[in-house]
Amino acid sequence: MQFSDYQEVAKSTAIYPESGTGSFNAVSYTILGLSNEAGEVAGKLKKIWRDKGGVIDQEAKTEIGKELGDVLWYLSAAAEELGIELNDTASQNLHKLLDRQKRGVIGGSGDNR
């Protein structure tokens, strides 16, 4: 599946304030949702560390995978509200990372290295 296909179908399931308007409220809602879901991924990992001694079994992978799906949905919704195509974002990000790798600065810090 292409990101563009996912983005198109995912937006049909969007139910939140001012959905599809690109307004500050819609963008804020989706970015807060993205942050929340990313926190849930982190929480799953924290509990694996605490309760399972850091052993990531198949059940844990499945549960983390579900949360990553929610992250993807909110990422898609935020991009949609901002008029950003995820296919383009993915390509641009890989180009940036490969360029940093080529120049030997992938391990550094700062956005414009």
C-alpha cells in the first residue's frame, strides 16, 4: 500500500472537531492525538521493561504494532490537515537521511546539518 492510498482511506474515518478544514483546531487535535499515541507506544515499552525484564515477545510486538497503527493514523490526519502528501514526506526524509549519511553527519545534531 502506498502512503497516498492510506491517507485517502484514513481521512474517510476522521471524526474530530473541524475535520478536513485545515484549521488550527483540526491541526491541533491531530497533532495532540499523534503525541498521545506515540506516548502509548512508549508506555508499552516501559511496561515490557518493568514487567518482562525487557523481553519483547510476540504478544508485545502485536500490541506495540496496534499502537503504531494509531500513530500512523494520526500522522496521516495531521498531514492531511496541513495539505502534506505522506508519499512526498517519506521521499524527502529518505533523501535527507541518505545525504547526511553520504556526508558523514547522520549521527550529529541539528536540523540543517
